[in-house]
Amino acid sequence: MISISIISILVLNVGTGAFKILVIYPTPSFSHQRSIMALTERLVNDGHELFVVSPNEVQGLKQHGNYTHIDVSFAYEYVKDANKDGDITPHLKATKWDIPKMWVFYAKFTGEEFKSEIFLRFKRRVETEKLKFDVVIAETFLMPFTCGLSRLLAGSAPIISMTTLPVDFSEDPLGSITHLSFVPFIFSDYTDKMTLWQRLENWISQLYIMRACRSTMEEAARRFFRETFGPGKESLVDGCWSNVSLSIITSNSLYYYPRLLGPNIVEAGPLHLKPPEKLPQNLQDWLDGAQKGVIFFSLGSNMKSSNLPKEAKENFLNVFSQLPAGYRVLWKWELDGKIPGQTENILTQKWVPQDSVLAHPKVKLFVTQGGHQSFQETVHYGVPTVGIPWYGDQECIVSKMVDTGTGARLPPYDLFSYEKVKAAIEAVLFDDSFSKNMKRLSAISKDFSSQAMDKAVFWVEHVARVGGASHLRPATADATFFQYFCLDIISVILASSILVLFVFHKLCRILISLTARSEPASKLKKID
């Protein structure tokens, strides 16, 4: 009887600290999902009840009973159709000016996810069971959709935005207005030390592109809510960016640039890093057998090296074939069989456990597309890079690699030049300064990553417990650019100064005029 009482008390104590959390994270990209999957796993293991709308299920959590996955993985088919096999054209790669067009595609598959039967079934369950959520974690990238659905499913529950990019698109609306003279646009290739013309272009491009992106996504979301849930429901999108209580960025300034952030913008990352799993035996043997070191070549989960132009593939093959004896190459190659012309020092694999490979001490160089998660992983394990940026934030990430002296840039259009491919790879592979800089950055990174997950969990629980984060919202969130940069004060000072100068000028002219009139009279007196 006493034992039953004790167990009941313990259960009640656990329950009082548990929250019901709704997660809306719809982007069908595994790299984008890894951080929220790691946070979901931790929150579930801590006893919270999570309902997760996402294309990726966290394996092993169903046994807990407090994890519900609303599976919208069919969205990967839209990405697959958009990325049908075909040659990559480096000279026609996407630029930052193409970003608004890409958001049209993202908005389309997001709408398809949220009007699917599996999602509508979950919506009916929420309504039938009258589920009440303490907090919503919503993907920033698609905020007009995720915020609208949060209001539809969770009413006035506070929203935490979360992003796997090094910046959150909600920063400005939340009061951390970006000073674009010192913070590069995430879709550009600038650093935080820009020339006058770069600063000017940085201001123009970010303000124009982000305005276009937000407008595109908001318009698509309004149309979706009106057509799917009825007239008037488009108002669920109103004020979506500024309606966020708190933003969690799954990164830190090591992977971008230090900037002024209010207390409602929290850098808590990386979140997805875990102790590396054991390598498959064939990979373990291949890496162990490299006497001098290994080059790891992978373009990530969204790019296929097998789709590189023939000339580019041949240039890499020629460079790798001429490496000094003792060096090996591990190449993520998405097709069956070997690469035509592949030499004995190259091993191809359709799938590679990237974390585990980068953790191997024989890996000396990582040839990467410059994805954010890949950069976090290679820094964590201390492997210098050659970055080939194709689109999105990869330009900025590769610029950061170069700026920190941890990697070299190999622009996609340079892949047609054997000499430039060779120069980039040999520069990083044989210059010890890249490795030393990366080891130093790695040591700093581990200080951040050691407390990142605890930090993220604390803020989720805090916002759920107090019902929002209005106490962290700076007054700048309700200010205009004109007010934030004190242009109103400067305008008053300039206007007042001009007025004073004008009055002074008028007085001077009057005095000069009076003096001029009195001079002839005095001269006449002298003549008399």
C-alpha cells in the first residue's frame, strides 16, 4: 500500500512538470530535420508529450507513448520530382536573386502537406479530443504556414520559431534588427568586413530579396487557408513573423558572425551532434588502411556528385589519381558500380555515415557543398575543407570557411579547370595552417555544443511554463527602421541646425544691411 502511494506521488510529480508540445516542421530535407529530431528525442525522453508534424520520424520513440508523429513524408516526392536526375550545370547555378522563385516551390509542397488526409485527420483529432498545447515549435522558414496552423490547432499557445540556418528570418520582427553594414546577407558570399560597395549591395539585396520572399510566402499561405479552411481564415497569417514569442537558432556565431541579438533570440546549437556510430567494416578498413590520410568527397543529401558534368568528374578523378602514395579518397557516389575512370585509391559508396567518417583520425580533407550542418560537423571533428557552394546559404558558409582560414573556396564554374581543382585541393591538404586553424575552431565549438541541447530544452520549458516570452521582447520589435537607426532624432537635429543657421544667416544680412546704410551718413558729416 505504501509502495503504491509512493509510485502515485512520483507519477504526479513527473506529470506536473511535463508539457504538451506541438511541433510543425514540414520541410522535406533531412539536413533541415536533424536538429528538431534531436530536440524532439530529448524532450520526449524528459517526459514531455510531443505531437510532431514532419516528414521524418524519430526512430525508437513510439515505445514511450508520449510521441505522436504526423507523417507527411510523401512531400519528399515533390523534392524528388523537382530534382530529377540530370547534369548539374555549374555555370547556371542558382544565385541569391533566384531565392524568391524557390520559395514559390516551397510554398506549394507545404500547402500539399497541410491539406493531406493524414494532416486533416490529426486536425480532427485535436478538435475531437480538445487537445490543449502549452507551446508550439514552428519552423521559421515557412512561418506564414506554420504560424497559421499553430493558431488553427493551438489557439493562443506561444510559438517558438526554430531554424537550422545560422540566422532566423524572425530576427527583425522580434526586435533584433540587423545592421547590414556589418552583418552579411545569409544568401551572399560576403563576410562581416565589407567594402563600401559591398555594404551598399548588402543593404539593397537583403531588403529586396527578403521582402519578396516574405510576400511570396504570405500570399501563398493566405490563399491556402482561404481555400482549405474557408473565407476569413486567411487572417490566421496576420502578423505571423512578429507573433513569435522566442526564436531558437540551432547554431552559434562560430558558423556565422557575431551580431547584436535581443534576449528573445537564442543561439543554441549545434543540436544534432552525437557520439559517432561505429563505421561499417569496409569503411573502417578503408580509412584505417590509408597511410597518409583520406579525402572525403560528398555534396550532401540534396546534391548528387554523380550528376556533375563529365569534365568536372574527370578533373577530380585526375587530381585524385595523382595524389602521393598513401592517400586515399572516399567518394559519396549515388550510382551503382564504379565511376568511369576510377583509380584504385578511390572508394565509392552510395551512402556514407558522414559524422562517423569525419570523426576518423585519418580524414584530412572534406570536399563539401558548404551546407550548414556539414560545416558544423567538420568543425566539430576538426577536418579542414574545400567548399563548392551551389545555392542558398552555402555561399555565406563557404565564405566563413575561407575567412576563418579553415578551408578554400572552389566555385562551381572552376570545376571545368583541372588546374583550379588541383590547386584548391592541394592548398588545403598540404598546408598545415588550415588544419591548425580548424583544430582551434573545433576546440571552441565543443564548448558551445556541450551545453547547446540543455540550453534549447530550458527555453522550450520556460516559454511553456510562463505562457510566452513577452518579458524578453525589446521595444525595438515595435520600432521602424527610421526609429531604430535614430533617423528621426537625426532629422530633428539637422532640421533644428538648419533653422538656427538660417536665422543666423538672416540676422547677419540684416546687420550688414544696417551697417551699410549708416556708413554714407557718417562720411557726409566728415566732409562738412
